[in-house]
Amino acid sequence: MPFIVWTNEMSVDVKMLDNDHKKMAILINDLHEGLMAGRDSKALERIFDELVAYSRVHFAHEERILTEAGYSGAATHKTEHEQKVAQILKLQARFLGARVSAEYLEVLDQLKDWLFMHMEHSDKEFVAHIKATGVDSILATWNEPDRLPGNYR
């Protein structure tokens, strides 16, 4: 069973953002699975690097949506994103420095909390506003997915 199981209650009701959140959950699950399978530290480090990179992509997506929707709290939300990146980098350092399974698992639990707190407390606050301003029409003005801000490949 995966470490994080996606449920409808986790949705912020914006498909693009939900897909970003699902991708981050998959990467956290990959870390957990890799740890449980005894993968080498370099493989786990690569997964964590991917998680850090993708979180930055996700935050860029959110910031662009908030700016284009004219959300008054966009600057505050951007500051929250900077803090979230700092948190994940600290967790990465702890993970890379871990020596025993309990330390790794503690970091994974904190990563899970990090993602859930972001979705529940940060994102759900602004969704009503961007829905009211027509997030679907905003997203439709963005060209093909390869041209989205901070495209991740």
C-alpha cells in the first residue's frame, strides 16, 4: 500500500494543481518505497532532488494563476512558497544525513505533513477566489503544457 493514498478530499478542485499535488505525492511514495526496498542512497537522493525541483514547478504554477486571477494575497502566498521550499530543503538535508530507518521515516512523515498542510491550509484558501475569477479561462490562455511556467522535464 502506498505511503500516501490520494483521496477526493485532498482535491483543491483545480485539475492542474491537483495533478501537481498528485505528482508530489507519487515522489514521496517513491522515496518511501525506495527506502523500504533498500535502494542505495544515491537513488533516494535523486528522488528527493526531483521532489524539490517539482515543488518549485508547482509553486510557479500557483503563483502564475494567482497573479493572473488578481488574487490580493498573491504576494503573501509567494512568501509562503519560499518558506515551503526552505522547509523541504531542511527535510532533504535531514534525510540525506539520516543513519537509521527511524530517522528516514520521521522525515517521510514530515514530508507527508508538509504536502497535506500546503494543500489544506494554503491552497484551499485561494481556490474560491480563483474559481470565481475563472481559473479555467486563465488556464485556457496558457498555450500547450510544454510552455507552462517552470515546465518540469
